[in-house]
Amino acid sequence: MRITVFGATGGVGSRVVTEALSRGHQVRAVSRDPGKVRGLPAEVMVLAGDATDAEQIRYAVAGSDLVISATRPGSGNEHELSKVAAALLEALADSDIRLLVVGGAGSLTVPGTGAILTDQPGFPAELMPIASACNDQLAVFENSGTAVDWAYLSPSAVLEPGERTGSYRLGAHELISDDQGDSAISMEDLAVVLLDEAERPKHHRTRFTAGY
């Protein structure tokens, strides 16, 4: 499979690249400034492209079977997530390229409350800008009415570097938690989820979640 990754040097994106290569896929990474891309395996093709520009996306993903977007803008630029979502949908509208998007957990419903995670008392104020931006990002997809075959993956509440276990549980719109009420998944296993979905598609034009 020919896979193009946006955000390939980030926490999740770099692990997606590693997982995809380990499964024998061809990987292309897109960056605004390819000259600053460091640390990717030599077999990864690096192309220039702005993920907020549909024309540049269209050029960068030409010939791909799948696009994975794992972009995370820096502080103060969280609003770019919605722009990237809209640009990706526009760029892929006339193609058969599938789209998988790494989103946020903030819009997931907390079990037993009926309310989403960002509306819970005590939700960290420092996380609200990126969490709200992810909620807006999801809304772009859900309201698009597009023919693009997209799927939006919301991770668990805690997403950190860790171990690749290859084990996880899937859900739809409710936060996945263990018996102690903890909601977590490693970045390594989130990459496994994405590549499993890439190889054996189960979710089409919808959001899904994963956790332990």
C-alpha cells in the first residue's frame, strides 16, 4: 500500500511511519519544509507541501492509496486543525484515496455522565485550546457531506509514548476506560490501530476510538 503521512515527525506520526514500514508499505512524508525533516528512515520519500493548501495536498498525495493525517500545530495555531481538515477533504474529493485522521479525545462521552470529556469538571485549562480545536476538527468532517472515505480516530484520554503491545479495544463515541477508570493507550499502539484500520477497513465516514 502507498501511504502518505502528514505530521510524520510528530509523536504519533513517527510511530505510524515505523509501523507502516514494518508491514511492508511504501511511505511518503509531507512537510512544509522538507529540509528540516530529521530522523525518518531513509526509505521514506519526503515531499514539500502545506497541509492547509488543497492544491499542494493534491500534488503531494498523487498516486497514494491512503492518507494519514497526524498533524499537531504548535501553541497559538490550534485553529489550523480545522483548516487542514477542510483542505484534505477538498483535495481528496475527486479521488479514491482513503483518509485516516488522528484526532482528539475531548469530544468523547465520559461513561456514566452523558457529557463529553472537555465539559468535565477539572478538565485541564492548558489542554483546552488543542482539545477544542480537535472538537472543531471533528465537526468539519461530520458536517462535510463529502464523498471522501474518511475515518477519524479519537485516542484515549491519556496518549503517551510507551510499549507496542498490539492489543487494544475499539469503540465509537464513548471514552474507553479500564476497570480502574483509567483511559489510556500508547502512541505505539495507536499506530497499530491506524495500520490495522488501513489494512482491514471497518470505519467509513465516522469517528471511532481505541484504548486498553
